[in-house]
Amino acid sequence: MSSIRSAEQTYRQWSSPILLELKEREHQLTPSDRQALQNILLERRLINSGNPTGSDRRKAQPGNDG
């Protein structure tokens, strides 16, 4: 494993529990901090955002030969 990959894995192992703890305490954050936390959680896929549509979809639509 490369040193960059190892560092990224370590970062995710440490930051995920911290981010989830912040989620539990988000009512104590300012509105801009809450929005930033929400953006990070969505990006890291640590919260369920439902079934994304449009440009957020990772795979092509079935039946779309696009």
C-alpha cells in the first residue's frame, strides 16, 4: 500500500467517528457549520441521502444507450 493510500485510510478511520459525533451535536453548531458538516457527511457517504438522481447518480440510467 502506498504511503498516500495508507495516510488516507488512517485519516478516514480517525475522522469518521469524529464526524459522526459532530452529527450528534449538530444542534450546538452555527447554521453555517451545520451546513458544512452536512456537506462533508454527504460527500463521505456517512449518512443516507436516499436515492440520488440527475448528476449525482454514479451509474447510467437503465435503458439509456447514452
